[in-house]
Amino acid sequence: MQPTESQLSKNSLSLTLRRYSAAVTDMEQTILVPSLLRDVPTDELGDCEETCRDLYDSYQMLKTIRNTVESGLVSIDDRKAAERNMDPSLDMDEERQFHFHLKGLFNLMRHLTIRTRSLTEKYKDIIGVAN
């Protein structure tokens, strides 16, 4: 039996991941015509220049991340790349490494949740729906 939101600490990883997933689900339910996001710049959503040419690419990326979070599937190549990028923490003990990466994960998931909500609001602006 999974705990409900009220049973989870407001800072728990599970709740943070649920919030992100809910924001992406809301985005998908709101954005009925994703192609309207093509050629709309991503400036307002933050730094996504390398992977996102426009809001449509950002939309696809946010959905892909949610699917990975929910399925737990990470490719072997992704794991190897993550291990290579751990250099700053190699001299830390395992508990410190855990806290270092957990803090990074929380920050990233909060950022992605905000970004998802911003994209949803931008879409509403594009189609002229009042918030």
C-alpha cells in the first residue's frame, strides 16, 4: 500500500517525484495540440539550449523525464556517464555522496516541476485561455 500525500513528509523524495509527475500529467491534459509549441522560443523556461530548440522540444523532454522517473529505466550508458560525472564527490564517503546526490535530485525535480508548470501556462497564453 502506497502512502498518501498527507502521509509523506513535505520534503520527501517520493512526494517531490509525485508532484513532478502530476505537473507533467496536467501539462499533457492541458496541451491538446503540442504542435502549437513548435518554433516558440524557450527563453522563459530556463536553460535548455543544448537539447531544446523550442517549447515543443521542451515539452517532449519533460514527458520523457517523467516516463523515466516512473518506469525507473535508466540505460547502462546513462549509468556509466553518471558515474564519470561523480568526480567532485569521489573523495566523499557513501553517506555524504548520497546526501550530495539527493540534494541535487531534489533541486532538479523542483526545477523541472516549475518548468513544466511554466510551459503549461505559456501554452494557455498561446491559445488564449485565462488562468
